[in-house]
Amino acid sequence: MKKGHDNLYSMRQLNHRGNMIAKKRRLEMALLLLATILIILIITISQHIKKAQDAKAYQEQLVQYQAEQARLEQERIAEEERKRKEKIPQVTEQAVQDFESIYHSDTKRAFLTFDDGPSPITPNILDTLKEKNVKATFFMLGSSVKNFPETVKRVYDEGHYIANHGYSHVYSKIYTSPQTVLDEYNQTNEAIKEAIGEPEFNSHLFRFPGGLAGGKYAEIKKQAKDLLIQNQIYAIDWNCLSGDAETSTPTSDYLMSRLQATSQGKNSLIILMHDAQAKKVTADTLPQIIDYLAGQGYEFKTFYDIF
Ligand SMILES: [Zn+2]
């Protein structure tokens, strides 16, 4: 009986232990499940936090990028504005001083100037200037500006100086009075402004058709020069020439010999040439003219170096 009791006891004991183990297992399972849930929860939360942080960082980067883009755009606009203004000639005290001593220079310098254009030969001249990396000054006729506005724009865009040679080039018309000279200047300036799309443009630089002094209209010219100065417009002739207007059919050799003869012993050259349609020889000889002057040690200038 005792043995039976003992057996029962150990059975109970065993049962109890078995229950304990099962309980413990359930507890372990529950803990494991809890731990798993916790881990998943932590991972999910941290992923959410990371996503939120990433989104915030992205947002910040986007704002920074947009601010940087806006700043660059403003800089670009300011730079364009600076370049635009730089191409509009300005009359300063220094400019007037420099202009008055235009024929004097310590170093050798050459201003290539072309009158009576633009015309169909002007693009050839521009091609040569571009190839030789030389800038020049073009004294344009208002009537020709009206006929070749694209060429005028090209001259301007390629950094050459656009100056004014009146509108008609008809002496009896332009030299009717000092006022008609000013009127032709203004009429031509309007045509230039329209062609280049620059409403503030004023070259402040005029070349009298037929020259500044002498001739039948000497007195009108003299008075016109004063009237122009009152309007901050400065008149310039030349002290050197290619002779391309001296005969009806000059040759390249003739142009070169006239250039050599008239540039002799001068440091500061204002060289008269023409880009009217009939002056094909000037366009053809230009590479030689530039090479000759460069070989003589001249540095090329435009009136942007003055105004
Ligand atoms: Zn002329």
C-alpha cells in the first residue's frame, strides 16, 4: 500500500513537474513572442523615424537646392545686366580726356575704323576680324542700318564699337544747318537702337561725312561740332588711311602702300577704311592690313577703350 502511495505521489510529483515545465515553456514562448513583437515594433518604429528623418533631410536639401538655384539665376541675370551695360558707351571725365588725346599714345595702338556701312561686304570683314581676334569700330550710316539690321546686330554682338556717320551721307542735306547734323545723328542712333534691341544705346561718337573740317560746309561743320559736344557727342576724323576711297578701283597693293605711308612714325593710329558695298578690296586686304600692323607692334583698340 505504501508503495502504491509512493507511486501515486511520484506520479503527482511528475505531473506537477510536467505542469511546471509546460508553464515555463508557455512563459518562454510568450516571452519569445513578446520579444519578437518588440523587435518588430522597434524595427518598424526606427524605420519610420529614419523615413521621417530622410524626408526631412530631403526637404531641407530641396529647399537648399532651390535657394542655390535662385541665387545662381539672380547672379546670371546680374552678370547679363553688367555685360549689357558694359556695351553701352559712357561719357565720363576720363573718357573726354582720353578722347581729346586720341592721337597721342606712349605705346603703339591702332583703331581700325570702317565708314559707310553696313553693306553685303561687312560680314566678310567681320569674319576676318573674328579669325584674327581683332575688334574694330564701325561708323554706320542710318540708311544702311535700316537695310541690314541683322549685320548691325552681329557687329554689336561680336563686341565691335558702333559709331555714327549720319543718316543720308548727302552733304547738301546733312549740312543744311548744325541742327540737321544733330538730327541725322539722332535718326541714325534710333535706327541702331532698334537693330540691336538696346533702347539705352548711344555711341556718343560721330564722324562727319567728308571730314570734320574744310570744304564748302566748313562753317556749318564747325558750329555742328559745338552743338554735338553740347549733346555729349564727340566728332573724330582719322590720321591714317588705306586709301580705299581715293580711286574707283584701288588694288590691295595700293591700300597697303597708302597704309604704310600714312602710318609712318605714328604711335596712335585712327585708320580710315570703308565697308560700303563697292569696297570689296578693303575686305579682301584686311587680313594683310591686320598682319602688317601687328607685325609693326600695334595693339588693336576700339572706342570702347575710350567710352
Ligand atoms: Zn562716309
